[in-house]
Amino acid sequence: MALVLNPALRNIQTNAVAARLAGGTLLLQTAAGVTLGSVQLSAPAFDAAVDGKVTARAIPEIIITTAGAVGRFILQSADGADEVMGTISVTGGGDVTITRTAFVVTEGVELSPLTLDLAKAV
């Protein structure tokens, strides 16, 4: 049987992760880890958790600085520590779905809404 946390505890855990990301950075990277673009997150970066899930507040457009195919995202804390990593896809099989993954320099990318589901991660 999988580990199960009660909803109140799941929300406490998720809110703690969200608080750690306040004022941090969202990186778009290739599957190999090359950063294609980044944007600073607001503080707070996420709304309060409901059922172990938090949704990011408005994320500014991410301007691509290195051309390539996006394969993952990383959420860093304000001190630059990698805290959360997830996949990106166009088919809905990733943690974040976008309309396409190949981008050129100076192109803008929008990732809203971004929801972290820590209940899924346990």
C-alpha cells in the first residue's frame, strides 16, 4: 500500500514547499539540463494549498535566451537551490503541458497555470 497523508498534513507539507519557492526562479531546460530561459517567481509564488495542491500566481512570460527543445522545468528557492523538478510535454504526459516544445532565442513562453501536486509526488 502507498503512503497516504491526511489532507491537513498534505496541505502543511505543500504550503511549506510553496513558501520555500517565494521569490525564487523558474528555469526552462532541455532534457539534458541546458537552461533555455528563466523568470523570477513572485513572493508569495503560490496560493494556499487545497488537498495537497498549490497553483502558482501569475508567472511572467519567460523569454528564451538559448534556442532548444524544452523538456523540463526547475523551481529554485530564492537562494538558488533546486527544489522541484518536473517534465514538460505537448501531449499531456508531463507535469506541465505546453503547445510546443521547440523555441528560438527571444521567443516568449507562458506556463500558466502551474500546479504542484505533492499528493501525486508521495
